[in-house]
Amino acid sequence: MIAIILWIVIGGIAGWIASKIMGTDASMGIIANIIVGILGAVIGGWLLGIFMDIDMGSGNWFVTLITAVVGACLLLWIVGLFTKRGSRV
């Protein structure tokens, strides 16, 4: 149960930070931030595992947060390519 709560908290923080970086904060609520942050953690962890051979299960919370933010920014960028907002890029 604690792990699920930590996923939600870190996901929410990572999603919020990524939405600030990517300029999508005004259009996202707390639920969207949590979802984007959790998906970002999965994407970031997967990419680190492929390119750097790092196991994210053994990392500390700060590395997990940074990984989630980078993954969430990547996710928001990809989503932006397929939405009206992405047509300006």
C-alpha cells in the first residue's frame, strides 16, 4: 500500500514539474499530472534500462523523480506532436 501511495505522490510531483517545463500546466489537473508522472516514470525507467543498463527498482527517490520528470516531458512532447498544440512546432 505504501508503494502505491509513493507512486501517486512521485507521479503527481513529476507530472506537475513536467507540465511546468513543457508549458501545459494550465490545461492539466491533478489527476492528469499523476497519470503523466506515473507513465513518465515507466517510460523513463524503460529508456534508462535500455540505454544505460540501470535497474530503477534499486534507485533512490531523487533518481526516480528525475527519471519520471524526463519521461513525462518526453510523453508530453509526443502528445503535443499529435494535438493542435503540436502543430506549431
